[in-house]
Amino acid sequence: MRLTSDSARSTIARRVLVVAGTLLFATSSLGAQDPAPPKIGSDFIIPFSSAYLLAGRLNADPSMINAHFARPDLPNGTGFSALSNDAYAIGLGGYFPVSRVLLGFEAYYADLGYETSPTGKTNDGEMAYGMAMVGLPVYTSWRLTVFPYLGLGAGTMRVSLKNRDGGPTVSLSKSPTFDEIILSPGTDSQILGNYFMVQPGLGVDYLVLKDDASSHLGVTFGFRFGSAITPNRTQWKYRGKEVFGGPTFQPSGTTLRVLVGIGGFRMAR
């Protein structure tokens, strides 16, 4: 069953709420723990755990996909407008310490632009990805954790094409090309692209606690500065069929995200 853009957004929103609720519930269990920070050796404090929400800019170069929309070689063009690169991502994540390392995950959703044309056509780009993270704290204290990290993950890019006047859709007797789908989208066509991503980066988190010696659960503020590396071309599919001649359109370059969440120390009895 194909999802429309609205239903896709609703599904993602529901999943975000479920996961966020689970994270907050799990983090709240920290309240029953010993308030003294655990140590390994004489000076290394085990970092606090955290569950958080993130927001920040997403970099995804649309120039290659926009070349398929422009088509100056066609007398009337394709009727679709160019997508912009002005995109912002929202997400959620969390991590917990295991000895001297941090293990965690982050998941993001971004809308890469909704464009309309005078010919009654619209095109929209959406993206979602998740990644597992491994961090190595270089500084830890009762309130502050600084850690370089490496993230490994995968994601999906969705390009939605709509024509108010309908019209023919591309034949599925054989795998279509990207341009064939753009020229014959019918009323609604969606092309899905998959990609693999590596993201090295730096995380800085600060835990706000009450001025109380027994306080061990509080609000986390921080940021993530990373670089998205997608070594392979985007692999596109249309209604289960492989798409030929598709452009590379996936996260790339540096990213900066700010976060707010709940954090505390994870103790062993």
C-alpha cells in the first residue's frame, strides 16, 4: 500500500511520540538511583545518560535532481519547479554509558520543500534516517560531557509528484527511468530513494541540576556538530521497480543540531 505525503507525516509523527514517551519513561527511572557520580579509576566520571529532542539545518544538495525538473531541452519543460536546499530537520535520540564509551541512537525527519507551479503540478521532498552512535568521552564531569562520536545509519528519501489534471502514468512493464516518471506522473507518483550514511562528529551536553547534593536528574542542553558522508549513489525505486538514471539526492556536508532533553546518572547498585 502506498502512503501519501500527509499519511507518511502522520505515521512518522506517531512513531516519534511513541519513542519519545518510551525514552522519557526509561530516563525517569534514574530517579531511584544513588546520587553520587560513579567513577572508573581515580578521576574518570562515568557520563550521565540522556534522552533528548533535536532540531537543526539539513544539508542535501538538490542541484542534480533539479536538473531533471528543469529540462531546457523540452519545449514546455516538465512543469515542475526546482526544490530548494532550505531544509530543517527534527529528531530524537538518546545514549547511555558502558564503561568508558557512550552507546546511543538518533533518528531524524526533514521536509526538503514543497513547490507548486502555474501548470497545476507540485513536487515535494521528504527524508528520514536513523543511526547508531558510539562516542568516546574526552571530558566528563558532574554536569558536562564532551565526546567525539561516530554514527552509522541508513535513510530514505521520498520525492512526491502530483498533477491536478491527472494524465498518464509511466508503464511498469519494465523498470522506468527517473525522467519517464517525471514526464508521466499521473495524479500522484512517489519515488523512494535509499542511502547509507557515516557521520563523524562532536557532541557537547550540559546537565542542569538543582543546587542540591542529592540532585541527579535534570534537564540536558547541548549540540551535535557532524559531517554527513554518503559514499554511495541514491538507489531509487518506483512502485517496487528499480529506477534507472536517478540523481544523487541525500544528506551531505556539515550539520549543526541543538538539543534539549532529560538526563541523569546511571548507577549500579
